[in-house]
Amino acid sequence: MSLFTSDIRPTEITTVVVLISLLFLLTPLPGLWFSTGSAWYLPYLIWFGISLCPVSMNRWQCEHG
């Protein structure tokens, strides 16, 4: 029996993505990407990376699950 059943997997992916998002958005890291010397598109890249987390985690779980 697989450790990741279809009922548990979406909940786990959501939890991990929320925790990663909180890490990037609530720690002192936003001060780095809102500083005057940073590129204007850096917040968009960070949101793009956060958006790609569930996709990559789902692929990884499908391959190893």
C-alpha cells in the first residue's frame, strides 16, 4: 500500500505549499526583495516559484509514490 493515498496527497501538498509561502512572505526575506537595488520583477519570480511548488511536488509524489 502506498504511503500517499489519493485522499491524503492534496492535503499534504496544500500544507507544504502554505508553509513554504509563509517562509518566503513572513520572514525578513521580503525586506531583501523590496530593497531599492532589487529588480522590479523579483516579487513576481517568487510568486511564480511558490505557484510551481504544488506542480513539482505532485510530479515527485507520482513518480515516487
